Amino acid sequence: MTSLFGILSAFGLSASAGLNAYIPLLIVGVVAHYTDWIQLEAPFDTLANPWVLIVVGVLLIVEMLADKIPAVNHVNDIIQTAIRPAAGAVLFAASANVVTDVHPVLAILCGLLVAGGVHGVKAVAVRPAVTATTGGTANVPVSILEDVIATALSILSIVIPVLIAILLILFVILVTWWIMARGARKHGKSE
């Protein structure tokens, strides 16, 4: 059962990294440094180093500010296209390695795919749609909501990982429905 919770936690943390790379990195690092809830193994124990936590905290502030400034937020999403999947890979590998013997390459690939998928939906579908439909006025509230979701998802991934499985299933259903509805609208317009 502990292995299952570790995998669920890994999926939740890497999904959170798809929204904001630094929130789950900071939360995992702080929890590992100050509690015994997470015991990171080498080389992932570096996340709990106070200097690393300070650097991640500064990067979090920079990313949060950049994501709230019109036009800069789109440049930020382009830059984060490499960073968020990498953070997801690190978080997945660190979380899965804590309780299971998941092969590191498999863990890294899972983290890359989950974080990259969430980031892709955000950067390619959600944010452009929000910008187009609201003239950019909703970008700041949506960015704040993404940060809140990333924080809640990160905390829940550590505290109640089974809830993450339910949330991920609901997310997949929602994205699938949205893609199908979008395709149906385009198909209906072309006739």
C-alpha cells in the first residue's frame, strides 16, 4: 500500500509541476527538511538543502510575478516548457524512489509526460483561450488560480495521495470532454 501511495504522490507532484515548477519543488524540499513525512534519497535529498530552498523560493517569486504580467506571461510559458517537465521528472523520480524501486528512467519519463502534459494543456489550450475570450483581463486571476491549485495539489499529494488518483481521473475526463467538444464544434462549423 505504501508503494501505491508513493506512486500516487509522484503523479500528483509532477502534475502540480506542470502548472508551476517551483511550488511542488519548494513544498517537497521544505517538508523533507523540516519533517519526517518525506525522506528523500540521494541525489534528491539536495531539494531539502536550505540553500536550494532559498534559490527555489526566489525562482518561485520570479515565476509568479512573470506569470502575472501581460505578454511576459506568454514568454514565461515558453521558457517554462523545458523547466516544468524537468521539475515533474525530478519530483516523480524523487517521490517514487522514496517508497518503491521504480526504475529511474521510467520514473523520469512518467514525470516528464505528466508535467509536460499538464503544461501543454495550460500553455497551448487554456491560457490562449482565456486571453482570446477575455482580452487578457482574466490572465492574472487564472494565474493565481493555477498557483492555488498547484499548492493544494502538492500538499494533497503528500498528505492524502489517494485523493490525487481521483483528481487525476477527473482531470483526464474533463480534458477528454473538452477536446471532444471542441472537435465537435469545429466539425459542426465546417458543414
